[in-house]
Amino acid sequence: VVKDLRDDPSAPTIEGMRKAGYPMAMFDENIIAPRKTLPIGPGTGPDDPKPVILLQLNFIKGGLILTVNGQHGAMDMVGQDAVIRLLSKACRNDPFTEEEMTAMNLDRKTIVPYLENYTIGPEVDHQIVKPDVAGGDAVLTPVSASWAFFKFSPKAMSELKDAATKTLDASTKFVSTDDALSAFIWKSASRVRLERIDGSAPTEFCRAVDARPAMGVSNNYPGLLQNMTYHNSTIGEIANESLGATASRLRSELDPASMRQRTRGLATYLHNNPDKSNVSLTADAD
């Protein structure tokens, strides 16, 4: 898709974005994207085509915005990043490496080995939708919400990781910057909710994890190869414990052997069951 937005007053300009620091609010997907993030509206029904990838070139005053839409059922963000990097190389007329070519052509059907004689187990415990139970926990009415974007500088991210590292659990030797940031987000949301929810209320943090390292697959593989980790506690405990303690919780679920087994279990379950309607990566979430 090609759009010339140079005379469109609703479109941003390069100079305007540069002065504003390129905020997300200036990237209106209704204008610059061929598809919206959420599949809502005409052309998004179950029987409508779902292209694996769409590109839209938006000519604006002073420059160009290239939007790359990847279908999340076919690729994750690591895979989309790999495709964008190769597109960048192609635009510069740089040759692809042998490893990049091999990774881009891996067979998605055999990339995760299935488990033999598999019976459903704890590997998929958090990913199978449970039947509704009459008289279950009452669902809280959600409060009005709006989008907000937060920018973290490299310096702030480094300081956040340092703060988490100083208060790690004794059994945890290392946490990543992403562990620290994810812990900070979980703690911040829990602390705010303490104003209106009892501290004993349960909270679950679901985190998408790249399964390529655990499966021994190249970062250049363009397909969907991610799983989730699940972390349960109470709002009060998460809000009040140290940043390092929460980051340690998140790190503890990233054992490569466990991630490999869980990913193989999920792939095997999906392969063995034609009806996949009861599978959800956030089956536990309300």
C-alpha cells in the first residue's frame, strides 16, 4: 500500500515528530497502517483473508513512514524484527548470509518436536480454558481506562536493573533488564490497585517469552515461536516486596529445560487436538 500524505493536514511531518520526540500519539494507525492492531471492523471476520505481512509506505512532509504489519498468528515480534532487518539489508543491496537464508526457510511444522505418547500435563495448565463454575469469584467491574505511553531512557533502564540486582532472592544470581522492567510494571500496577482492592486479592502476571533459545532455533527464524510464563501472588505481596524479589520470581520461570518441555507440550497438544477453541495463552486471566 502506498499513500501520499504530504498534503494531508491530519498526517504528521518529520519535523513535527522530531521536535516532539516521536511520540506514539503521532503514529495514528488509522492513517499510516494497512490494518489496525486489534482485528475489529470490516474485513476482520473469521472467514476473511489474513495476510502474513503487509507493508504501507506513507510519504509525509520531509520523509517517509514505513509500516510493517505482521499477522501475529504467523509471526511474533522477534520474527517480525528479523524480516524488517532483512528488508533493510535488501534496500541497501547487502547480501543475505547463509545462516539468514537457512533460518528464514526453516519448516515451521518440524521446528518444535512433538512429545511421544503425550497426555495432558502441567505444561499446559495455564493455557487450557476451564469450564465456568457456577458461583465462582465475583468479577469486578472494570474502571474507565485510557492508553498511556511511558518512555524509559537507557540510563533509567540501567538504574532499574541495578536497583533490582541489589535486592535479589538468595537463590537468584542474575536478572535481565527485561526482568527488572517487567517486575517494576507488575509492582506499579499492584500498588495502584491497593487503593481500591484488598491486598489479599490474587494477581497473575503473564509474560510472553521468546522460545527460540530454549529450542535451539536461530533469532532469524521469522515465524511464531513464543510461549508464556505465569506468575501468581497477591496484590499486597507484589506491591510491598522488593523490586529484586519480584524480578527473581520472573527469572525463576525461564529455565531453558522447563521452557523447552512446556513449549513441546503446548505444540503437541495443539497438534493432537483438531478443536483448539479451548486453548488460550491467557486462559487464567480475567
